[in-house]
Amino acid sequence: MKKAILSIAILGMIFSGNVWAQTDTSGREKVYRATHTKVTELKHTKLKVNFDYEKEQMNGEEWLTASPYFYPTNELTLDAKGMLIHEVALDNNGKMSPLKYDYKDDVLKIALDKTYQRNQQYTVYIKYTSRPNEVKQEGSAAINDAKGLYFINAQGKDPDKPTQIWTQGETESSSAWFPTIDKPNQKTTQEIYMTVPDKYVTLSNGVLKESKKESNGLRTDHWVMDKRHSTYLFFMGVGEYAIVKDKWKNVPVDYYIEKEYEPYAKQIYGNTPEMIDFFSKKLGYDYPWAKYAQISGRDYVSGAMENTTATLHGSSVLQKPGQLIDENKWEDVIAHELFHHWFGDLVTAESWSNLTVNESFANYSEYLWNEYKYGKDQADYHLMSDVNMYIHNPGDFNKNLVRFDYASREDVFDLVTYQKGGGILHMLRNYLGDDAFFAGMNDYLKTNEYQNAEAHQLRLSFEKVSGKDLNWFFNQWYYGSGNPKINYTYTFEPVKKQVAVTINQSQELPFEFPLAIDVYDNGKPKRYNVWVNATAKNTFNFDTSKNPDLVNINADGVLLADITDTKTPEQYLMQFTNSKEFKSRYNALNGIKDQVGKNASATKLLSAALKDPFFRVRMKALELMDLSNGDQSKALAGDVEKLANNDPKTLVQASAIAALAKTKDKKYLPIFEKGLNAVSNSVRGNSLGAISAIDPSRISALADKIDLENASEDLLTQMLPIVVKNKVTSQMANIAPIAAFYPFVKFQDPELGKSAEEGFNWIMSSDNLKATESITKILGQAKSQIAENPQAKMMIHQMLKDGLSKKMDLLKQNPQQAASINPQIDALNKAIESYK
């Protein structure tokens, strides 16, 4: 699963303690989350289902074949959430014998006809009604709802939303739509007969064996999955989709896409066959399933989900040329979910405590794909961004990667399991070397295929291949918490012609790790690879002709650490100029942000960065400069103008336009005018922002032409003040995600926060259902993420009450619009109730 990340990292700031301190959990009694005990082993699950769109329920029949796992038993216990159970019987070759059962508290206990021995199979028949709206379990920060089966616009009342059905099984919600043993260490083959209106297509795991027309305009599709996989990976999808066909070798690769986006399906998903080929070769293990399909779902409860052979994406995957020409923002997610088909679907975590063997690998697959397709700089940028999310969230510092003491199983879907876990794998890869690392992954997959595993088995595979003892690595990175917090000093000894570099770790428990150190002598770096022992202080001596020009630790950027590093602009310039590794260059550029406009070396560094081959470095330089400063303009404006006109990356063009806009110089108007006609959303958006600074009277007529639906957070941030100030009603719903968090935005950016607050008040004072629902949905998702921040909870509660007050005033002023305003009032009341 790729979890959803809420608007512009605002919540990350809240939880980091920068706004409010976390609730102290010291002294809380911890529990041990053991792997689920297997009393029964599922063998095969057969379902026949049809849907009641009016009641938003599903009528189901199930034939469940199972056997005792080891010990004899005369009972079958199943999870079945929020259901009506109509009939339970033993199916003995078609002969039905009623069985006694007890159903309460979402658990179905069935008394079998006799005591069964190990490997002695039986088939139980269950007739039931799934009622997802009766499911009591709640969602979490990662997966914001947990009712398993979702009817989207089931009665077709919303003309702007398609009618869809989709399921979401992770973590333990498959049992909301079929009785099962809803634990990750249960695997079974399956088949599903889905009866739907003939106008809809269906998708499920495995392959479509038969499609049969029924009476009354219905059709039954028979999907069969003949390889075992975990019950949380079962999937059904129903809706009006176009199916765009592709393939890898002889494996069908299908893209189920809303018809409006059908022309862009190959631009969105088209790299999938190449990804399958790359991952198959890299792992030495061909894609193991009969097909691969991807589908999107409206109102999805997270980011995306790796249902075996049938990945479900949230609607953010749907993009048009204006977005795609900048970048396919969902490509990393597409790679992530695909990689799960080895790490997660083929070999599955035996418990949620060991989720790292699913999600950390899927996270790291994003690095692997970027490295292969776009180069190491892009991969390193992606990894840096991910690891920084973890580093800058102190609330995660004390969480182990393998976590047996979680409060809720949903809690492990966090920055530690994903972003930190990916960074840990990158360190392991660099320690072992590529050959051993990928051979170890291959051994792990082949040893545990179609089974469950845990981190210890991962360690054993890497040890088996490499011959190295890796307990030291797994004990501190997998079964421990935190990371090195490093500062360093160095002193030159002129007699010995040596520099002594001292590495200090300030966290409570020191780590041991390999470390790359560059020592600059006469302007040129020499790389030293040292081993830092698990002590608070380590000192290393290196030969050098004089006092080093600078020392750069973690020069290769591999170590996952929080490093305090202070250099002069002159040293940063030298580091930037002489470093091949992306992170050292980027850190040097970031290091001069407080010296821009004050120091000649800082300006030289910006000038050099504008010519860097990696576009993210060029963008960072453009972000840091201020061309309203005469000296900077003289030194840099010419190069910036060239980038605005000619850079091969539209994102760089857009950043260059934003940099030129700070001058408010009319001589750049032709560039901005040209940008208004670009395909790129970012170029058009930044061009509009530039014109607004010079000629505000033109904005109202232009702002509604920018496609902000599913736009990047950078573009939304750029456009928010323009949309709000000029009351561009057509864009109201699109800026709602930022407006929803206006009190918190103010802590990060007071000016942006002011515009966000104006946007919130504008939305709440307007008759706009889509914008209001967007805000209430986002704030509803936030509830699970701020459980330990009562101040934030109170603030959001008050925001919602203020919004409700404005809607009530609007209704009093416009009673004739009650039909459209009342649903907005209902949405706000529901959100307010959830915060009580």
C-alpha cells in the first residue's frame, strides 16, 4: 500500500512537535503483538455475489474449503464484520447439511459435524448479506476508513461522480464483505462470480474465466485466482471504465481507466511493462502472476493498494497532459504497488509487526526504478526527500522498524515502515554490494514464495548469500529505534601532517556503521571509508598537506542520520563544485540559503547550480535566489531567462518564471505571455502568478484556465492567493485542501496562511458542495492523525463550527437554495460530531 499524505506536509509539521508537543506516553504499559495463531488453514474461497445499489449492500454466497492447521478441531472461527448470516451448512459434494453457529461481535463460530484431523479438508457453505455501512471498526492515519466494501455514488445522484464499487482489504477489512480468517498469515486460492449490470466492467484477482449474460440486463463474470495469496489482498472493482490493453511478454497488462482519461492511459500507466521487465531481471525472479491490471477508485481511503494482480489507485492517478508533461506524479506509486507483487503478495509479512518486509521494500523499489529509468541523481533526490520526512518527525524516533508493541495495527503504516525502512535497505545494499544484495532478495523470494515471512528470514537470506553476520545491522536498524545524531569536529596537526576527524553521536544509544568522509586538500577531495564503532565518540586520522579546506562527512549520502553541519559559503561552493554525489551538491546549495544576497561565493554557487545537469538542483537554485536584488539580478538574470525559455524540463521553466516574477519587470512580460499558452500546468500557473504581480486586472479572466484538479502541491500553493484574492469560483474546490488547514499553514508561512484562511471563509460563505465536502473529508481524515494533539483537535473542531455558522447564515440569506446548502450543513455537522 502507498498511504495517502495529506496537504503540503502540514500534518507532518503538527506531529513533529513544532506546533504542539506530543502527548507523553512514558509509563504506558506495552503489549506484545504476537503473530496470529493458525488453528485453521484456508485452502480455497469461492464466492458468488450481487449488489444492492439502493441499500448499498452485497448479497453473498461462500464456499470455504479449509482444514485444521496442525491440531485436530471441531470448530471453525471466522471474522465477519457487520453482516447478516442467513445460512451455514456443510457442503459434502453438493449435499448440504446445516451446521450450528454463533454470530456475535463480528465473529462467526461454526460447530463442524465432527472433529477433523490435520490435512483433512471440509467445505462450509455460508449465505450472508454484507452491510458495509454497519461495520463499526474505524480507519486510521494511513487508511482513513475500514468498512471493506465501498459503494460510490451508488444511486447516481451526483452527476459529477461515476458509480463505482471497490474493496479495500488491508489491514483486516476483507471480512466486511466475505467471512474469512482475516489475518495476513492466511493464504488461499479463490474464485469470485460477480453479477453486475451489463453496462459495468468488473475486475478481480486472477483471470476472467467466463462472462455470461443474465436476464434483466445483468451479467455474471467469473474470476479465478489459482495461486495462494493472503485474504486482505482479495479485490473486487465494478464501474464504467475503459480497458486499455498492454502486455509484458505473454502476460496481459490492463489499465482500467475512467473514460475521460482513456486518451492518456498510456502516458499514465505506460511504463508498467518496462517496470515488470526491470524488476523481474533485477530480482532474478519473473513476475509470478497470470496478469497485471490497474484501476482507480473515487473517494479512495488511502493512496493505492497492491491487491494481487489488481492494483487499486486513488483518483490522483488520473492526470491530463498539462500535469503529465511536468511529471507523472504517480509513477513512483505505480512502481511501489507493482513491486509489492513480489514483496507483499508473493511473500507476505506474517504479522503487521513485520510490515517492513512488505512496505520498506516497496518504498525502496521507487529508488530502484528512478535509478534505472532516470539516473542516480533522481533516485538519490527521491530517497533524500523520503528520509527527510522521517528525520523531521521526532515523534517517530522511538519506534522500532519491527514493532511488536503497537497500539493499533494501523499504526505501523508510518514514516518508519515506509520512508525510514527504504533508507535502511539502501544502507544494507551499499554495505553488501549490489551482487549480494539482489542475490539475497532472490533467495528470500524463492525460499518463501507463496508463504509468509518475517524480518529474521530476510536476515538469514542475506547472511546465506553474503557469508556475513548481519545481526549487528538488524538489531540496531530493525529491532531498535532511532538513528545517529551526529556532529563532528576536526583539528590539524602540522607536525604529523594529519587531520583528526572526531565523529560525535548525541543520541542515547550509539550506532555502528560505515561512513564515507571526504577530506579536501588543496581544493580536491580524497575519499576515506571508515567504520564508526557504537561509542559516543570516534576519532579518525587522515594524512593531509595542510589544514583541510573542508571535511565532508557522509559524503556519499548513504547513512541515514541527522547531521549537524556548518560550513562557510566558500566551503559549500567547493563542496558543490567537487562532489559527484547528488546529496552533497544539494546540501551545499541548501547550506547557503541564509547567505544568498550577502556573499559572493553564495552567488557563484547559485550560478553553478543553474548549470547543474540534474533539474532538481536547478530548481533549488531558482527557489533560493531573489532577482529583485540588484547584484543577484546582474549575475544571474541572464541565465535564468534562458532557463525560462529553453530548459528541457517544464518544471525548471516554471521555477525560472517564478524567479523572474520577483523583479516585477515588464521586460519579461513576453516570456510570461508565452507561458500562458504552454501545455504545462506549472508553466501556465507560474506565468499567471508573474502577470498578477505586474497587471493584476487580468487575473480573473485567466485564472480559471489553469487545470488545478489533482494539481501538485507546489502549483496549488502558487495559485491559492491568486484564486482567493480574485474569487475564481471555478477553482474553489481545488484550493480547498490547503484552505482546510489554514491555522497550521500560518505556522509555516504566515502570508500563505492568511490566503488559506480567506479561502476557508470564502468556501464556507459560498454555496459550493464540492469545496465544502472536500474540506470536511480532509479534516475527517486528519482526525486519526491528531489523536495525540488535543490542541489541534480542538482547533479543527472550532474551525468546523465556524464553517457551520457561516453556512447557516448563508441558508438564512438564501432559503431558496436550501436543497444545495443543506447537504453542506449535514457534512459539517457530521464532521463536528466526529471531533466531539
